[in-house]
Amino acid sequence: MRTVQRMVPRKRAKQERAKATVEAILTAAARILVREGYDAASTNRIADRAGVSIGSLYQYFPGKEAIVAALLERHVQQMLDTLEHGLARSGSGTLRSRTRDMVRTMLDAHAVEPQLHRVFMEEMPHAGRQQHVVELERLFEEVARRHLEQERPALRPRNLELAAFVLVHAVEALTHAAILHRPDVLRSEAFLDEVTELIVRYLARGRAA
């Protein structure tokens, strides 16, 4: 129970000045997380980097865990916004072209603040990120399943719920590996082409479309 309480903000900022203070705290925390890592992001360091007193920080966040949880929640929402915007622009065409659009959108979503994403996935304690990550993965799987439903006649897999699970986690694994080891390829057309080829060959009935 104590861990849960430490991850919940003390109060919500309503006034513009209060919102600016919270934003400064979150921005400072993000910079420390990316440049120095999770362990270095103490409340004192965050307050100092944000230019606020430690007392002001504690008015809004009971501890470091709550600050990082708020950052993670915002990060997840940014990823979902990117996903929804990308899918809204997705057009018609062959199975390959539509799959490429979906893969591009998923890569774009994972490319939102990739270094901060890496910290969340690699350094943040499992218990702190688990709920948000599971919810995000389920939403991605649901989006993928709806996409696959429209392609059902051309697909090899019959269990589309399972196929969506495989698709989402294959793309996530490749994206996380790129963030860690090859960040230069994350937004390249060549990487998009290779991931699309992998997914199409898994999905397509007979020869890849």
C-alpha cells in the first residue's frame, strides 16, 4: 500500500502557475532520467534542476516514484496519440502496403522520446511500470486485431487475437533492440521495410502480398 501511495500525486495542478511548476518538475526529471539514469533521479536533484524548492515539489508529488509514474503516464498517452493519428492517415492498397502503414505507425509510436522510453523499459522498477505497459500493449494488440480483421481473407493465421499478440510483440522487440543498440535505424525506411517484410511473411497466405 505504501508503494502505491508514493506513486500517486498529492494534488492536481489547476492554476497556471501550479501547472508551470509541475511541468518544470516533470521536464527536469525527464532530463535527469535520460542523461544520468533512474537511480540518479532523486527528489532533491529534480527540484534543483527544475528551479523549485523541495517543499514545492512535495506539494505535488510524495516522492520520486510519483514523478516517474506521472512521466510514464504522459509518455504512454503520447504513444497512443501517435498511434491514433497514424492510423487515421492509413490508406488502402495491398496487404503489404497496409501492413507497412501499420508497422510505420507502431514504430512512430515507439519512437516518441526513445531515450526516455529506454529508461522506462530498462531501468524503472518492474512494479512501477507494469500496469501502464500492460495497458499499452493490450491497446496495441486490440488495434492490430481490428486491422487484421479487415484483412482476414488474405491471412494465413486463423486465430487473429494470437496473431495480433505475435505482431505487436515482434515489432516491440525489434524497436526496443533498435533503441538500445541501433538508434540510427529507428526512423529509417530500410528498417521499416525489413520489419514490414517480416510481418507480411508471417501474415500472408501463400506468397507474400
